[in-house]
Amino acid sequence: MSVYRQADPSTSKDAFRSVNVSHAEALVLEALHRFGESRGGTTEEIAEAAHLSLQTVTPRIKPLEAKGLVYRNGERRVGKSKRARLVIRLKSGPVQGALFADENSRIKS
């Protein structure tokens, strides 16, 4: 799976290659990108936006945190389930720049 454009600078490609993300993790990152860095999203919101189950999204968060791609600051938001869930946000950096440089070519299989 290629998530960057062929025309991207080599530093962007190197940054992306330095972090190994699965397809499901890439879908979670893409959903967070659509929410915007300041808003973020709960696992419930991410699942809905990415058309994935909550059971698919939830186990992807800790590995993405360990890779330095997302973070949780303790903020909670009540969703459709009426449960307060932690808000996850996309960290900014070179890898995210490589992932989302072009809205039309973010994720290609």
C-alpha cells in the first residue's frame, strides 16, 4: 500500500517509511485527519467516519500512540452510546505531512 504521491519529496517518503502502519491504522489516521487536529475524535466517531467497527478501531489506538502518530490528553466526549469516551487527536509532523499531502492520493491499495 502506498500512502504518498510519487512526486512527494524524498524526505516525506522517508518519514512515512520510518513508521509502519497497517491498512486499518491508516483508515483511523485518515478519519482523524478529516476531523481536524484541534477537534480530534472518539473511537466511536472514528469508527463511524472510517466505516469500521468499534472493535476494529479501539485496538489500533495504542499502537498509533506508540508510533507517535496520535495522542490522548484526557479530554472526554459523550457520543451516541451516551458513554464518555477519550478524544484522540492526530499529532502533526513529517509523517502526517506525507500521509495527507494530497487529499486525492492519501491511501492507495
